[in-house]
Amino acid sequence: MQISFTPTRSDTALVATRQGDVLTLNGEAFDFTALSEGDVLPREAVTCDWLASEVTRESGTLHLTLILPHGADAPEETRFPQPVTLTGDGPVPLPPYEVVQTPTDEPEGDA
């Protein structure tokens, strides 16, 4: 499965997993098993807010683009994501939603 991304600022993060030709996005499963070689499934045919493109099968591999939500403090790797090629089942490796700011141990005033 080849997944490209369209980054979008959103208050809702995305969790994605793959099991064969089934892609589960935030708990909702989308089964693309019926898509044969060379088929094109139009974006409008899939009721999914995360899908940003048609879904195709080329050389046995599913190709699609997902909306990649990110927070206000998203790192560059999330704002300019690279496509991922999935060869196995399990969680889809997504760039971080945003950078988590960790508090420092330094005092805030002069001592």
C-alpha cells in the first residue's frame, strides 16, 4: 500500500492501521479488497473524511492520499510529509501531530 499525504491543520489527530487491503482510520474500516488491478475508485465513492484522492491498484499495490491532520506546532516532517509504502500489517507510521513542548527545570526569575 502506497500512501501519500495532504497536511491540514485540524484539532483531530489521525490514527491509522492496515490489515491487508483494509485501512482503518480512527476506528472506521475501509476495505479495498474488491479493487482489481488497474481499477480506479473515485474519491466520491468512499464516504471517508480522511481520503483526499481516488484509490487505485497498480502493479498489485493500492495507491491513495490521506488528509494528514496536524496541530498548531507541527514539525516540518508533518507539514511536508513524505509518502509511505506499507509492506506489512499494523499501525501506519504517521508523522507527529505536533511538537510537544516540555517544561524546563530552570526557575523563571532571578535567584
